[in-house]
Amino acid sequence: MSNARNNARHTAHTIAHAAATLALALAAAPSVATAQDRLLGTAAAGVGATIETVRFGGDGLKQATLTGSDSIRLKSIQQIAIPVSVAIPIGTAWTVDLQSAWSSSQLTYTNANGVERTAKLSGPTDVRLRATGRLFNDGLVLTAGVNAPTGKTELTASELTVLRAAAAPALGLGAPPVGAGPSGTMGMVVAREIGGWAVALGASYEMRGTYQPIAAISAGVPSTDFEPGNVVRGSLGLERLVGAHRLSITGAVDVYSNDALRAPGAASPIATIKLGPIVTTDVQLQLAAPRVKELVLWAANRYRTAYERDGSEVAGTSGLYFDGGLRTSVPLSASTDLLVTGDGRWHSGLEINQGIATSGVVSGGATLGLSHTTGAFSWQPYVRAQAGSLRPRTSGSSAGSASSSFVGGSAGLIIVARF
């Protein structure tokens, strides 16, 4: 089989994950999750434990309250998560996998009177079940998934305050324990060899649940009581060898239907919201280097176009999100690898409001981990550190004037068993 055909299989598998829009719950550590993905080719079960913390500099990060009549200052966020994942092959062509997690987030802040308070949000996330079939010699990949609504879909004002901070894209924390209601997705990817390139074309349709507070928060929608419409995604993946190296390019466009926006306690929608298309581009260059198992340069760019309210475009709701870095795996022995990543993040933020969830950011981080295999078990401990500056975006400028520094760290252990 030619290199291009092998590349087509690899690209089809990558696009199938994007088409399904169901990421592994164990993705808290990029380098560790990458190592785990390699283990999930056969039946496997994984469980992890992660601890994350972020501290804001100075007097804390100023944040308006939900009513907008007052403000608080965010001091720190702590989050504990226990993700689980199971993947089981069905015959030679199909694989069924399940992901979920339990997590707890705690926010420490000072109120308008300078009194320090804490707020918590804890519980399970939704349970995601997915089936993936690889047919016609991997030329066609089918994916179907459902979302069981085990996460919270009704939050108190205190819990919403935590969610607005913990779900901020600028911080890159793990998923907080909120649900989306029952939902599902179906996707298809066709892979072909064209002119020396492996080409994979994918499409998916996602029926979103009845509750999407994180989508509303990250888009700057003025209420978290947000009844989402459905999503259509189109994806294109390209891959080929460049000398001894492997280049992969993936592009995707998400198109949204109308959403209903409600005021707290309102019986009927107060507005119709239509999120603008989101365009995502991912590039990976896997370098052929001596004495390493893997050396990858990667970059991901996501452009959120402006959304519409009752048919009119809302100013200040478009933004650019860029992440990139380097990851490597160095063998220390026959059973142990050293995992290292370095990454950076630049987000323009949104002008729609000055909250942390729509803030711009410049930050960098590094992850150091091990992957040790003992029989059927893989043990993957890791530590991570990050630091950066948050800068709310103001009208007429891509970067506001009042910035706030932050530092963060995390540690975790993931155990994967193959059977």
C-alpha cells in the first residue's frame, strides 16, 4: 500500500473525530492525551485524576456580576477532575467508546465590600457514547454519537459565577460539570488518494441539547438561558510526506441554526440568536528526528464570526483564537517515555462585554510527563505550568487597556488498561 493511502487512513481517522465533535474526556493534558490515543486502538479503559489551579495577579481580575449592577474581583480558581474513558472494538470494523468525568470547581473572589468569598460548582459531566466504523479498507469512516444528560442543567447564581470563570477559553481549564441535555451527532468521512496527497472529506450533523451555557458564555450572549439550534460541520483534511516529514492540514466550518434566548424565568424567548459560522484550521508537522518517538509542531486557528440577534449582526462578537506549540516523546527505556510539550495562546477576545469569558489573552505553558507501560497497564503522570496576561477587548481596538496577569499549574495521573 502506498504512503498516500496510509496517509488517507490516518487523515480519515483524524477528521472523523472532528466530525463527531466528541473529544475524549481525558484531554486535560495535551501530551499525555496524545500518548493515550495511541493506546486506544484496541479495547482499553482509562481513568485519571487532575488538579488545576489559576491565580490572578494584583487585587484580582475585575468581573461584573450577573446583574451588571456590581462587580467582584476574581482571586483564584481550583478544579479537580476524575475523567473516565472506555473503548471496545465490535468485530473488525467498529469501535464503541464512552467518556465521562466528575469534576469540582471552586472560585475565590472578593465582593464589592472587599470581603473574600468562595463559590463552588461540582458534579458529573454528561456521558458521551460514540460508535465509529471503518469500512471499505478505511476509505469510509462513519461516526454516530449520543449525549446522555447526566450533567447539571439548572445552575444557581453562585454556580453560574463559577462557570463564567472556569469556562473561559483564555484559561484553557478542563470542562466544568455542566450538561447540555440529550443530544446526538452523525458524521461521515470519505478518504481518497489524489495527486500524492491523502484527502479526507467529512460532514456531520449535531443535534444539540436544550441547555448550552458554555456556548452562550464563550460567545458573549447576554443570557445563559440559551436554547441552542443544531450544527452542520464540513471538514477537509490533507496529508502527505514532505521529504522524511509528515504534514497534516485540517480545515472545518461549523454552521449554526437559530437559537432561542430567554431571560431568567421568562416563559417565552426574548430574542432569536444565530451564531455566526466558526472556521477552524489545524496544521501539524511531524518531524523525522533521531532518538525521539515523536516530534510535532502544531498550530490551531479558530475564527468566530459575528452572531445575529433577531436578524441583525451584533457588533463586537467576532474574534480570533490561536494556539500552537511543540510536543515530543523521548524514549528513556523500552517501557518508559518522557513526554514534553511547550505551547502558546493568543486570543483577540470579544468586544461584546468585558468579562473573563470574552477576554483576550497572551499566554504560554509547558507540560512534562511520563508514559510507563507495565504489562497491560500504562501509567501517565504529568505536571503543567502556564502564565499569561488577560486583556479585555474594547470597542475600536483588538486589545483593551486594562490587563491582568495570571499564573496556573496542574498535575495529574492517567491510568490506561488494555484488554
